[in-house]
Amino acid sequence: MTSNRLLPWTPPYVAYFTLRLARITLKRLQSRWANVSKASILVTGGAGYIGSNTVQLLSLQGYDVTVVDNLSRGYRHNVDPDRLHEIDLAETQTLADLLKKRAIDAVIHFAAYIAVGESMKVPEAYFSNNVVGSLSLLTAMLLAGVKKIVFSSTAAVYGMPLQIPIKESAPYAPVSPYGESKVMVEKMLGWFDQIHALRSVSLRYFNASGADPAGHIGEEHEPETHLIPLIFRAIETGIPVTIFGTDYETADGTCIRDYIHVNDLAQAHILAVESLFAGGASGAYNVGTGVGYSVLEVIRAAEQITGKKIPFDIRPRREGDPPTLVADPTLLRSTFGWTSHYDLRDIVSTAWNFELKRKLARV
Ligand code: UDP
């Protein structure tokens, strides 16, 4: 049972983040008001974690949004039912019909499987859903005459990069079928640009994390493999979170990652699609903050924010984990004027707020 009364333990950062989000949104609205054309955008995977946050931001900024999701990994509760079309990416003609019917101007394509470990066990599922599914979507776009797409790519296209921070010019060197599937789609997009003038922006995400500050949308993967939700699970269950390796060549021996707040990530998609509307060229961009944190630093930040001791144990390295992955986001900043508004503290605070709300909803 939930209550509308302010609960005595309601954290002050809920109010703080709501105000902050309102300020950021207002600023963005003011600077973009003149340009908002009410374009019609189709979001695939719009019931997932990053997709649904982007749908929320797109609608706030005046876009007409249609969502396609087969709900195999996304959640119905993340999407307004009026927007949702339960269609599989393999259904080329159905997608083409929808693109025409809704007079779609551009597509933002999130729908994909995302677990590196799973891709090492069932690569066929990753090539089928991520690569064949994307090809079906691109084919539908050609049938419907839609020539703009923003594609959800990943830092996994770089594999174990030699230079940190990573620039977009680093070579493709994926070390998993997941990373390879994203490389394959980026390459397809290159050919579709050249042959069909289908313009695309590929956004290579670093570690997407955090929740929308109102606490409605956050990380809910099943099975969960990501560090921050697993830290909260350790608080709830008392079962230690595992640190995979303390023998890396980093300051404290644990892996370093570039954690990027999901709303900053969502905003990058909006700027990217707007660049395509303005006639911008195709390209690929890193989306990260340029600042890295170790696993132990994330655990300490979570202890400070939650006020709880986090139990952890130490195990050997997880297969395929590079020691350090930090983006050079210069290109994204200089091309789109993008900047991140949330740091690690904000990421952990918003994610914790989401956890508390979920817990309350379960009571
Ligand atoms: N990690 C960890 N324990 C866990 C999950 C993750 O030590 O239970 C580490 C992982 O080795 C990596 C970092 O936390 O260095 C972030 O991992 P995550 O799975 O969240 O994202 P990834 O970097 O794999 O995309």
C-alpha cells in the first residue's frame, strides 16, 4: 500500500533532483523552443531502460513519439499504452506500414539484446535480434522512405582499447558477439548512407546508469549484471556484491568505467536526431563523461549516499572485462553542444531513489 503523505524517511534529494530536473528541462526547452518542429519519431525498444527515458524526454520537448517494442526485455509499465506497438523487429512489412501510417520523420533504434556474457553463450540470438533485426528495420525504413536514424551503439565496439581516453578513431576490435553485432550494424549504416542516402548517427554508450530523478524509470534487467543495481541488491539481501578482480593495473586494482547518467544519454539522442533534421552528416560518437571511477569508488559512493555498509567479496576477473574504459567525449560536445549534467553522486542518488520507490511499491 502506498500513501500520498510525505513519509518521514523520504530523502531530501527527491525534492532536490526534481527541482534540478525542472531547471535543466526548462533551460533546454528555452534554448530549443524555436526549433521544435513537432516531428514524428519512432523509438524501437522504447519500453527498455534507456529507450523509455528518451521517450519521456522527447515528449517533454514536444515530439510526437511512437514506440515499437516486443516486450521481450522491456517493460509495459515504462510506456504510455497509447504509444506502444508490440511489433518484433523481424516484421519488416508491419514496421513499414507503421512508419507510413504515423508519418515518421526519423527513427531512434534501441531495440537489442545487451548482455555481453549472454552473447558469449548464445551468439545466434545476438546476430539474429541485433543484426538481422536492424536490417529488417532499415529495409522497412527504405520501403517507407524514412531516411534518418539514431542508433544505439556501444563502447564494446572498441574491445580492449590501447589508448585511454578512447577516441572514435580507435579501431573496431570487439571481443564479444554483442560488440560484434553493434559493429556489423554500424558498418551496414555506412553502406546505407553511401547507397541510399540514409543518414545515421551511432551513439557509442559507455556505462549507462542512474534513474530518472522522479524515480519512475531505472535499471531493471533480468538477470541483473550491472554494478550499481547489484550493490543495492547487496544492501537489501545482505548477500555480498562480488568485485570481479582487484589485480588490475589501476590505482586501487579494480576496473575503471565511465558512468553516464541515463538522462544525459537520452539528451544525446535528441541532439543527434535534431542534427539529422538540420541536414547533418552521418557519424559515430562516444557518449561518456570523460571521467572514470573504479568499482571500489562506486561502492564507497553508494555507502555515502545510502548510509549503509555494502558487503562485498572479491573474486577473480570477469572474462572480457577491460581494465579501464573512459570516453573522450570531445567530438559529441563540439558537434552537438552536448554536455553531461549528472556526476557519479547524482547517478547513485537517483538510482537509490528508484530502488526505494520500487521497494515501497512492493509493500
Ligand atoms: N562489476 C563487479 N561486480 C559485479 C558487476 C560488475 O565488479 O557484480 C564490475 C565489472 O567488472 C566492471 C564494472 O563493475 O568493471 C561495471 O560493470 P557492469 O556490468 O555494470 O558494466 P560493463 O562495464 O560490463 O558494461
